[in-house]
Amino acid sequence: MRTLIKNAKCIFPRETGIFNLIIENNKIAFIDPSPTMSVDVTINAEGLLLIPGVIDDHVHMREPGLTHKEDLKSGSIACAKGGVTSFFDMPNTNPSTISNDNLLRKLELASQKSWVNYGFFIGATRQNLDQLRFAERTPGIKIYIGSSTGDLLVDEQNPLERIFAETSLTICAHCEDETTIISNSRALDGGRSYSSHSQIRDENAAFIAARRAVNLALKHNHRLHIAHVSTAKEIELIHPNKNLVTAEVCPHHLYFNIEDYDRLGARIQMNPAVKTRKDNEALWNALIEDDINVIASDHAPHTLDEKNKPYPKSPSGIPSVENILPLMLDAVNKGRISLERVVKTMCETPAKIWNIADKGKIAEGYDADLVLVDMNKKMIVNDEEQMTKCKWSPWNGEGLTGVPTHTWVMGNLVYCEGKFDSAHRGREIQFNHSK
């Protein structure tokens, strides 16, 4: 089937121009085709902006094992609504994705259930070096340097050294120093309020672990991606090492800080914890200046019953995958960041960092993962309207301007102005790690 998207605005490949595009056989087949070319379906995109599909390199879809919070179907439907056409899921499921067999099982599940494209990190442990050496069909290795439980916590120097020295895939690191966290927790007697979470998981915990990871990357010339940067101090490590170290920021660390605990409580309890208003500003500036390369959601849903437990029994993590693009489009409309920078950090750069074939650009021959956006449409984030299974958002009640209206995944229109097409499934993301 041949689909024509007609009269769309586009910043790529033609700056601020109007153009036509034809989708055929899952691909972007023609840009500015002949007007006499026959088509089966025409979408009039007049007044709308066409961008590549968002690649969210950091989600927790909770399947297998924790599917009362989210699963691959519900999470991928939330992606489609929010203009996210590809996601990378983290390994801290039950069981953990720490073997190639478990990785293959998750890929098989996703092939049956996910409405958008998918990939899965393999997790590092103290004992699974052989699995990491020969891992395939994965974007990279996720390593928890502090801030995890069980096998996924890798805190001792020797296994860390070996992982950096003896593997080749890019390492994605969660950086919070376990020793600092334990010391802070003891000093606060475990904490008695949600706000104590930011005292326990403070800027030093983030900085010490990030410094350790960067030093290991430099020592072993190993590509490193620092997940969910939350502090100004971490940027000091990233800036001089941008040839080897990349980093991501999440909307919650851009928008929320310790002043918001009184208003939102556990709804903004996450790992790494929110920091100060000063850190918010430093992260925005680093994002604009390209010291931070990627915007990711760290979509980590829990039920409200779980979140409403008293601290420290309340779990860390928030749902955000369906709101990440509207939040950033709203920031564009408010003059906080350029549209070009949003598209680069959410679409093009993730494809480059993770060596994804044929995604992240609007170009002939690339996969037809595309999103139409109405930059003038307003929305109010509403808990009850969230597609995520947990049915809440920390941005509940917030008014945003800039909304995805259509989402194509591999050329299939899976979301259109509030309606979904359940007939199609996403594809396993293909990586070219030989680059």
C-alpha cells in the first residue's frame, strides 16, 4: 500500500519547508514525489509538522514478572499515543535480563505484544561476563553502579574493571554510589518523608558513581552512556570527554526539584532523586549546549496504591513515555529549547549512539517511523486518560501545547487523533554494532 502525507511542515530534510512524502513497504519511499504518482491513501497534513518517530532509549515495561504495573502491550500503546515509535527496555524485570536466553524470551514476547518497535538491554552482574561478551540483538549493556538490588548491583571494582575491559558493546550506566546512599540513609535513620529521598540519594552519590564510570571508560577506551543525569556536577565530567561519553536527561529532572515534594510527594520519587532548581537550570543548559545528547523518559510505572505507601516503602519511578514528546514540544512553544534540538535529541542522536539501522531521520530508504504533530493543539494531562496501565502521571492537570496527532510504525498508522489500530505489531530494532 502506498500512503501520501501531503503538505506537511518539516525541519528535516528541508528547513521549515512544506513537502510531500510517500510511504511504501514500511519505508519512506519518496520525498516530493511526482504529482502524477498513484497512491492508495492520502493524509492531508496541512498545518502539521512531520518529525521522525521518537526513539526512547530508557523504559521499564515491567514484563515479565511485574505486569500489574505495565506490560509490553499497554506500554507500547502509550508509546504510540505519545509519538514514541521505538523503545529500549531495561533489564530489571523478573527474571532479570542477564542472559542471552532471557533476552531472546523478551524479544519473542515483544514480537507478539508490542505495537511499536522494541529493543532490550542485557544487564551486567558480577558473574555474567561471558553472557555480556557474546550478547547480540541488544543495544548494549546496562550496568547499575549502585542503586539496584540482587545480581544487578555491580559495585566492586574488579568485576567493573573486567566488564569495561572485556566487552565491546556500549555500556549504559545508572550512576548512584551505593556506599554514599547507605551512609546518608543511616544518618537519616532511613528517612521519614518523601523529601528525604533526595537527601539520601544526593548529588554526591550521583557524582561519585558517574566519576567512577567515566574513569573506567577512559581507562579502557570503552564507550559509555550515562543514564538520567540529574546534577550539575555530573556535567563537569561529561563535557571534557564527549568523544567517548554520551548522556541522557529525563523530563522529570528538567521539570521537578526538591521544592515540589510538598505538592507531589511520592509522585516525584525516583532514582536518581530530583535535586535543586539550580540543577534543573544546569541540565537545561547542558541539553541546549549538547553536553547532554539524548532526552529519554525512564518510564517506570507503579500503581498509585504502591506509590502512596509511606516512605521508604513507596517505590521509586514514574510513568512518562506518553507525555515526553508533548512536554518537550510545550517547552519549544515557550521558547525554552529549539524544535531542532528536540528532534535531534529524541530521534536522530539515539539512533547514532546505539547504532540503529535506518531510523531517526526523514530520508528516502529509512524506516517509515513518523509522527505528525500539531504545534498549536492544547492538551491537559489527565490521570484517567493515560494509556499506561498504572493510570497516573506526575504532570496530572498540567496544560501543554504541542500534541502528536498521527503515529506511523514501520509505515503502519497505529495512532490517529485518539484512535488506535491494533492490527499491526512493531519490529525488533536492528543494530549495526560494527560501525
